[in-house]
Amino acid sequence: MAQNVPVMTLDGPSGAGKGTVSRAIAQRLGWHYLDSGAIYRALAIAALDAQLALDDVDGIVRTATAMDLRFEPGEPPLVILNGADVSPLLGLEVTGDAASRVAALGPVRDALLQKQRGFRKAPGLVADGRDMGTVVFTDAGCKIFLTASAEERALRRYKQLKEKGVDVSLPDLTREIEERDRRDRERSQAPLKMADDAHLVDSSAMSIEAVIARCLEILQSC
């Protein structure tokens, strides 16, 4: 039964390092990996492609129900939406902003809930997102809330975009991240918050390897 499969959840705000840490842990454990953010970002791409208004609940729910989404091995994993590789589009700010908006819609979250739970397969699952431990996998045996200051997360994103040759403003990025955080915390459906039984890890002054080591240490104690 799927309920007997161990789950480790990593929740937290955008830019805290959840994806990198979760993928590394899943690889080391030989477990499956769920990037819930990629699911919402893929849905945002599908909605934008269909020229849907981001508050068109019925249209976005239909899109969520009909979309064919799969992850293929890679570093990071490839995200295939309706037969097309949309991986390069996932990291765009416009995609992230749209994903945050559609994720605030209750019926949309309900439509994607079973898709996410379907990733729970033996020998185990590492799931990262905003509400993995509070909504999707409330019975997870090990829950971590990974965070970092908005300034540090903006700086990380700034460096990533600069390396890709993208001209971007650090103050603008900081404001965008703070606004996304506020929207995620204040939304009525599955707001961004730390589960009561989660372990807090602040990565602001930690290297990725240090964060991975800390999370594995927590997992061993769960």
C-alpha cells in the first residue's frame, strides 16, 4: 500500500534550495522525487499558452485535469508537458509568478492533489514544495521546513540569472520574492507555513552540502 511507503517532505519558500537538496537526497537514498513546484509551473505554462486569465478557475482546472505531465531522468529532471520539454521555461520569473497565482486557487489545488500523491511509490519519496507536509503528505514520517532570508534568496537568483546572461535588478528580484512570499503565506488555500511536526532548517548561511547533511541527519532521527 502507498501509505506504507516512507515520505520525506521539504517545504519552504522559493529560492531556499529545496529542489537541489531534495534531488540530492533522493539520489543518495535511491528514492523517487517529486517537485510539486514544477507541476504548478507546468500548469502555469499550459494556462499561459492557452491564453487563459490566471483567475479563470474553470479553465485552469480543465487544463490541470487534461494535461499530460511526466518527469524524465536528468539533472535536473526533464519536465515533459503534453509531449514537449518545457524544462527551460520553468525557471522564468513570469512562469513562477503565474504558478504562484494559479496555486492560490482552491479548485486547482484539488485537481492536482491526486497527481502529486501518485508519486508515492516504493522504496520511498522525497517531495518538495509549499504544502507537502501540511496538505499533500500529512502522514510523512519526516518533515523539514527549509528557508532562507529573502535577501539571500534574491542574491542566489540574481547570480543564477547573471550566469545565464539575463539582465536583472537585485532590488527588483528582492521585491518580487517578498511579494510572492506574502501571497503564498496569505492565500486561503494551503498557505505557506511550517507543519507543527516539521524540523526548521535555515540555509541562509549554509552551503548546499551542509544543508543536505543536516537534512539526512534529521531523517535518521525521524
